[in-house]
Amino acid sequence: MEALNELCDLVAAHPDLLLADKLAWLASRCGAPPASASASAQRASRAHLHSLLALARLLPAGAGAGSSLPAPLLAFLASHAFLSPSFWPQSFAPAPFLSRLLPLLAAAPTCPALSSALSAALLAALDVADPASAPLARAFLSAAAASPPTLLPADAAPVASRLLLEFAGSEEAPPKAKGKGEYAAGEENGGVREVVQKFEEEEVEELERKEVAFRLIVHVLGGEGGLESDNVAKVRNAAAKQVRSLSEFLKIRKRDWREQGAQLKTRINTKLLCCQAAVVVLVRSVSAMDVDSKASKDMLQQTLAWFIEATKSCILSSWRKLKICEELFCTLLNVVKLSCEIIEFGWTKDRALVDTFIMRLAAYVRERNDYEEEDGKEKDAVPVMRLNVIRLLAELCVCLKKWEVVDMILPLFIEHLEEGDASSPSLLRLRLLDAISRVACLGFEKSYRESIVLMTRSYLDKAKAVGSAENNTVPSEATTERIETLPAGFLLVATNLTSTKLRSDYRHRLLSLCSDVGLAAESKSGRSGADLMGPLLPAVAEICSDFDPVSTVEPSLLKLFRNLWFYIVLFGLAPPIQSNQTPAKPVSTSLNTMESISAIALQAVSGPYMWNSEWCVAVQRIAQGTPPLVVSSVKWLEDELELNALHNPGSRRGNSNEKAAVGQRTALSAALGSRVEVAAMTTISGQHLFSVESFAAYAFVYFVSHK
């Protein structure tokens, strides 16, 4: 079968090579299907079904288009035998086969024969009454809904008319969303059982059919051969009814449902998928209207109101404590692009309404969950609602790419990080930091600067706090922020920022941060210096990847590069000069004595590499983007004031400790290949020793990476 697929792929790639007799040979492999579903006693073979798939692979390239459309494919669709369980081979799964076949048919060039056959097959599947055939009909319709075929107007009309029957009783429009609306009444009156009973009367199979109907009918809204305006309103009302029901549906707690376990999970997932499809219908129904009409503006207002209500219901759901809560919000994120379509459409039609929509959504960041369980263990936890809203707002900023939207949302994020309950370590703070890094990537100058200033200040504060007396009581979120969230955010910005001006500014800010962090960490003993500087190196390497090191470099930037390499050598982060090998994983060592400080210097020269291997790779990339550190043979080193500024007065690595200085001279002698004796360097201070060694390390890494 694989050989047949490869042959079909070859023919599809070169349709001019296809001869009529070869196509006839391929078609002969498919055999003859039953003439009709009623005559389906003949069971299809696996070879027949695989050959149908092989033939279908020819269609997207047009190899079988027009009058030469393979007859076995048309016969398969026209016979409707696939709706009979007796047609399929034993132990053969029809659903996966149909989910592979329908996308190939949908991608085929439109022709009358195929359009007619697909239309008839859809109608047959929609009209299936035999319970034994119902699962096959659902599988076919689900595959068609996932990859809707293109039908000619004459064939689309009967399918659209038949799909309308799935929305019987939807002539009356749902009420406009004002306040809590009609769907809050049941719970307010204490009628939880009545509400549960109402939803349990909604069959799962019925929800599945509505989802399929929504996904199919959305492709004929406003199109030629599609629905008239009255029928569009009927479909829209059915979709709005599903979306409006979310508010009441998601307020029902687990203990209130009579169904439990897998049965309940299936119901919730099916309901949410149906609502997701309904949102698509609401958006497309707005887009299909005359953009200049008053009705279009009114419909936009209604749609936004319903969407706000549905979003609020999702993020305030009491299901947040269950595992399905994350799945619930993932379903919500699937309609982020749809909400962006609504905002894009309304941007020029009713800007004030769109602003209200965004600000009402953003306001939930300030609120605590109204449906908080009365459980002491949960009251101090960050409501999942707030985390989800932050994620949604960040997605909206990225998808829309409008500075006006960013200027509405970012100040709220920064306010909470600086003054709100996210000013202290928490999951809320981590989510907000991730959000502002994504906003900074968009390259709007004002929001970029505000985000980067906050991120760099946060990292420096965390670096200074390491090793303090209170460090033992710092929450785990504070450590996560320093070693994961902020470094990942720095790297994300360095990777996605495209403006030359902002990249230059960001390069300067990151190098300045490294100097500040290095100075703060320099007085701390042991591995803390590398632990604080190392996480920043991948972002520095990325932002330096497009920097031309041979261009004219400002003195202030050159100084920052010298500082960076000074601290890279000081903390042992450069690849070993004598053995340029990196271990598979970092060596975890605690070093607290003068002998250990000397050991770092020696091991940094001779290896093995002690830290994260990603940091070693980053240092190699930084070397390729570093300008020459010594620009003149006369002034080969910055003045003593600049050099002393790299050392903290309380540092144990300074030249005040002769024992440490001996170790540093030994390391420098080894770095220079023992060409200079240790005794000949007795007049060189500790600062100068590290400076010279940093030049040697940079030169070594640079030339090794350019071999």
C-alpha cells in the first residue's frame, strides 16, 4: 500500500506524466462498490478502501479533475454504502478513514460531478434514521465539518435547507444581554435542580449534531446559493442561544450534576465544542452583513455583549479546581482569533463599543472570583480566572497588533506588578511578567520601554536579594521568576524584536543589566555569581546575533562589552581554554572559600565546564558579536577608575587577598599556555589579572568559533 501511495504522490506532483491507461489501472485496484446502501451485502475489502485513499491523493493536484474524476470515488459517495455497518471490513475503524478521505476531497478542484456527489452524501448522512448507521453518519458529518467541501451553488442550496431543520424553534431571537440576563434567573431563584434537569434533557448526540450543523452551515452564510437573510437570522438565533446558555451551564457545580465521571466530562466537552462552533457562526453572520447598515452596527453590539457574557462565564466558572478547567480555557483560547475578528470589524464601526469590550474584559484582572469555594485551603490561592484573563488579554494584543489596544491593557498589567497584589512573588506575578514580555515583542516604542524597564529592574532586585538573610523564606515563585520567567521573557523579546532602533536600545539595556548584576553578584561567594549571570546569556547572545562587531562602536557600548567579558571570566562562564568541552549537564557545586575561588579560576581554564551547557553555547555566540575589546596599543586598558568600578569593595575576589591573587595569577599563566611565569606577574593586581584573562578568553572563544 505504501508503494501505491508513493506512486500517487509522484503522479500528483507531475500530472503531465499521467496517462489514461495508468489512471484506469489505479482505478481498477478499487473494485466495484455496491450499487446502493440497500444492496450493501457486499463487504468492502481493506485493499479497496486503501486504493480509494490513494486515488484521492491525486485530486488536490488536479490529476483527476473534470471529466476524468476517478469513477470509484464517485461511486463510493453516490452509493451511500459507507453509511451501512455491513459495508466496512471487520475490525476496521471507519472514522479515521473518513477523516483522511474528506480533507482530500475538500481540497480537490471543484467540478460538478464531485460537488453533486458530496452534496448527496451529506444529505444522506443528515437523514439517517437507522440507529445502527447513526455512528457512521456522525463520523462522516464530523469529518466533513472539520474539512468542509466546496459545493457549487446548486448543490449547496439543498444542503443549507436541510441544515436549517437542525435549528427548528430558533425563529425567536434571544433577549439582549443586559446585566445578568435571563440565564441567571434559575440559580438566583434557587432552582438549581431545574437548571440541571434542563441541561441534562439536552442529549449529547443532539449537541454533536448542532456542532456539525454550525460548522457546515457557516460556509454558506452570505454566499451564492446560501441562506437568505431570514434564514441567517434563524441560524444566528440558534448560535446565540447556545452561547447565552453558557452563563447558566458553567455555574452548575460538580456536586449538583446527577451525571458524574466520564459521562459528565463528555457532556461538558460536547457542550463547549458546540458553543465554540456557535461563536464562529455569530462572527461570520456579522461579517456577512452590509457593513454600512444600521442593522450591522446593532448586530455587532449584540455579538460583543454576548461574547463578553460568555467569556465572563468561562473565566468565573467554579470548575476551576478540576483538571478540566484548563481544558475549558483552552477551548476559550480557540476563539481568540474570532474575538479579534469582532474587534477588527468593529474598530471602524463603533470604536467606543470595542473599547468597552476590552476594558470590561481587562477589569476582571482586578476582581477576585465571585464563585470562590468556602474552603480555607483555597482562599489564599490566586483565582484561576485572573490567570486566564491575563493570558487572554496577552493573546489579544499579539493577534491584533494595535498600539491602541496595548495602551489600554499594558498599564493595568504594570499597575498590578508595581503596586497591586502581584508586587510580591506569586503565580499571578509570573503570568503578568510573561504577558508584558509578549507585549514588548510587538515593538511599539512606548510599551516596549515600559515593559523592559520593569523586567530589568525586577531581575536586578532579585539578584541583589540572593544570599540575603531573608532568602530562606522567599517563596518558590521568586526563584522561578529569576531563573525561568524573566530569562525566558528576555530571550523572547530578543528573538522577536524587529526594529533596528529598538534592538540597539535593547542590546544596550541587556548589557547594562549584566554589568549591574555582575557587580551585585561579585561580592557573593561561590556559584551564585554564575547562577545570576548565566540565565541572561542566551538573551544577550540572541540580541548580539545581528550586531556587526567591526562597525564603529560607541565607547559606552564597548565598555559594556568589556564589563560583560570581565564577569564571564570572573564567574567561570567562558568555555575552558585548554579543553573546550562542555558536559552533558551542569556540575552543581557550592564554593565558599578562598581556595574554591582560585579553583573556579583554574577550572575555567582547564575544564570541565561547570555550568549549564546552554550558557557555554551562548558565550560562544556572544564572542562572534563582540567588537575588539582592545582598540589601541597605547590605551589597551580602561583607566583604573573604570576597572575598580567592576569590583565591589567588600569582594573577596579583590586584590586585598594575596592568596586569592596567587590562584588568579596561576590561572592566567595557564590561560596563556604557561608562556608567562607566575612569578613574573606579581606586580599585577587582582582586577588587572581578571581583565587580561577576560581578553584571553574572548580571543580564544572568538578564534575557535571562526575556525
